[in-house]
Amino acid sequence: MNVTQCHLCASKSLVEVLSLGFHPLADFFLKEHQLSEMERRYPLSLLQCQDCGHGMNSYIVPAEVRYQENDYSYDSSNSRVSIQHFSDMAKEIWKRAKLKKGDLVVDIGSNVGTLLSAFQKLGAQIQGVDPAPNIAKLAEKNGILTINDFFNASACKKILKKARPKVITMTNAFNHVSNLNEFMHDVVSIMDKNSTFVIELPYFLEILRKKHFDVVYLEHVSYIGVMPLVPYFKKFGLTIEHVEENDYMSGSLRIFVGFGKEGPSVAKHIALEEKAGLYDKKVWKKFAESVRGCKMNILKELVSARERGGKIVAIGAAAKGNTLLNYCGIDSALIDFATDASPLKIGKYTPGSHLPILADDAIDESVTDALILAWNIAGLLKKKIGSRHPTLHFITPHVVGS
């Protein structure tokens, strides 16, 4: 579905600020038998509303296709970084929301239950909601009660049979929602005056600050800044009580929404966004030029390595890595295979580029160069893999050629 109006303010004044061509779904990792099937590609470009500043993809792939047509491949429990992050997050929310033992915490897009498990250890009653069947089954095996559905009126009825949640969390999923108005109506329907809705997701500003163009992919319907959310939440009687940044995913925003007063951190972040030019078309034009430059630099580095007789692999089969591979036109002509630690990805193939995904230990002494796709954990990967292969040359996107 082509996007013709802003998801937040309904304005039709939308401007394309970045075009990345046509892409398959970034999280649609392929099984071997699917390689011979026609692979669907969709336009991937970033629009910005000229009235409120909200960022969004120009095209929305139906949620049922994104999360239920193929096995979903992201498992939040597969990374020590993620486990620690969600443990710390649960503790902070517990204090800020003044949770007590027995209070209900609902996690929307709960995945395998890593965050809910941390709340459970603190004494909360928990409930997950996730639309991916394979992921919901893994969560249930982990002892995390999960409604295998999208967060909708039906899911809300099931939640209210338990209680009204004191806290509703949503990590890296609010930006995936196709119909935000309907979604927010459902969120408010299960809240009371003391409830807190906590959203964490990649910060729109960080895309601009760090040239993270590969965070743009088809699963990400929206790109969130603070300024457009203030009037949007007010339509539902809600305010942003607190907002903060953290280093998760190399730059995330955590937003506390409720029925209280707007916190001073809101104005602070709006000022940062405006100063950085997040809502300035001229700044975005320069950004688009830098993205094209990044593409040329990466290809130059990879071609140079191949010409030297090098064997190149890609490390960390992250969804954002697929945006990079497909935008740059990188495939098996330049890279032999990709590696990942997740059992949900090993044995499959990257979408579009069709690189086989092997375990990290498939890297041997014949490999000379490694393109790090999961750049948010580049330091960890370099330490882990570099310790076994000290001569391996690492190439990190956004740094190449700078």
C-alpha cells in the first residue's frame, strides 16, 4: 500500500528524503527451497511529513505478510547484550513506574519473552502479545504467557480478564505498526490513570547523526522523533512524562507515556532534533548524498579485497544488514557467505542477496576480510571473532572511507 498521508497528523504534505530502490522484506530469511521461487520486492524510500515532521516508509507491506507468512527470525534471547539491556530496562521501569509485586506488565511484540522474563524475576505478573507463531511457541516454552496475535481489540479483551496493566511495554515494535490510530485506541482502552506505556525504539535522529540509512527497511513503518509525538499523544489524552536516550542498537529512544505532566526532557530532545536539522529538507538532501557516498566506498573496499584474491564474509545477519546488501547490490560475487549466532537464521539465506548463513565458526584462516552487518555490536564481534583470527580485516559500514 502506497502511503499518501502522515500516520500521525493525516497531512498529505509528504516529501521523499531518501530513496533506496526496491527491496525484499529484511527479516524474510529464506529456506533453500525458496531460492527458486519469485522473491517479492517493494519500493523502499523514506518520507517526511512537512507539517509535523514524522518519518515513514513510502510503502506498507501488510503486517500479516511481514510476521506470519514466513518464520520470523529475530530472537531477543540470542544476544548477551540484549539480555543485559532488557534486564536493566525492567529494573529502571520498575522504579520509575513504581511497580509492586503482582502488578501486571504487558509487552507488545514480546518476542521470546526476554524483557518479560526480567519483569517476572522482579515479581510482576506478565503477559506477552506477539503475532509470529514460531516466536510465540518459543516464548511459551520459556514459560512466558503469550497471546499469539497482533495487539488488537481481541487481545485487549484477553488482557482485561486478568487486570489493567500497570505498565505496557513495546520495544522495537511501535515503529512497525501500520495503523497507529487504531493501535493507540486499543492501548488506551486497557490503561487506567496510573498506567504507563513505555516505548523503546531506534531514534529517528540517530539515523541522521550517524548515517544509519540501513535502519530503514520495510518492517519499519515509522521513524520516531519526539516533536511529532507530543501533539499526537495529546489526541489520546496522553503526555510524554519522560524521554531518554540509550546506546542499545547504537542509538535508541525510551519514551514514558501516561496521564501525568510533560517532563522537562521532552523540550530538551525537541531542541536537539531541531538543532540537528531533523526537520530540515536541506539537511536530508546532504544526508542522501552521503548515503550514496557510503555505497561507493563499501563497494570500492570489497572489490579491492576481491582483486587482491581475498575471501570475504559478512558477519551478523541482521535485518539492517539486508538493507545494506541490497542497496549496494552486494551478493555472492563479492561475499562468500554470511555468519550469525542465531539458530533461527543459520542454514537459511539472506533475502535478495541469497548469501548462505553459516555459524560463526565457519570462518577459517582462508577468510581475509569481514563486512560487519550488525555494526551495533561491532566491538563485541571483533573481540569474539578477531581473537580467533587476528589477521582478519574488518570492514564496518558508515566508517568505510571516512
